Amino acid sequence: MPISNIDFEKGNRDPSLLLMDFLSLNYRNAYTLDELEAVMKSTNKDLSKRDIESILNALEYGGKVKSRTIEGKIYYRYSKVAGLKLI
């Protein structure tokens, strides 16, 4: 059975890119590790929480993701990079 080009490309995507795509498209919201695990499962990427947390830590170190603990839960969100403003 044939699949679409979009499905074909999704099959080879790096999990860190999938997380970045999701977080950047939803930059106004912050998500817990459990919520991001559910997102990864919905894309047929069955990663452990430890793997996802490792990816998020690397993305945070690179300045692409921010985390904050609120009411005992860690939330992650996309870190918008401010562009240069020319006068």
C-alpha cells in the first residue's frame, strides 16, 4: 500500500526535530514531560521519558528550549530567538 510523501519523510525524522517542530508551532504553550511523551507516541516515535528528557536537556543547553518548574512540575517551551532589528 503506498504512503504519502509526508508520511515517508516523517518516518526518518530525528526525534529532536519532531520535538522542536511541535514546540515551535505551539510556542505560546509550555508542556510537561508526560505531555511531550504523548506527542512523540502520536508520531509513532516510542521513546522513553528518559530519552525525551535527554533531548530536551540538549535543546535547552543549545538555547532552543526553556524549562521552568511550576507547582512542582517541570514545563518545557520553545525559546523564541530575538532577531536583529535594523533601524
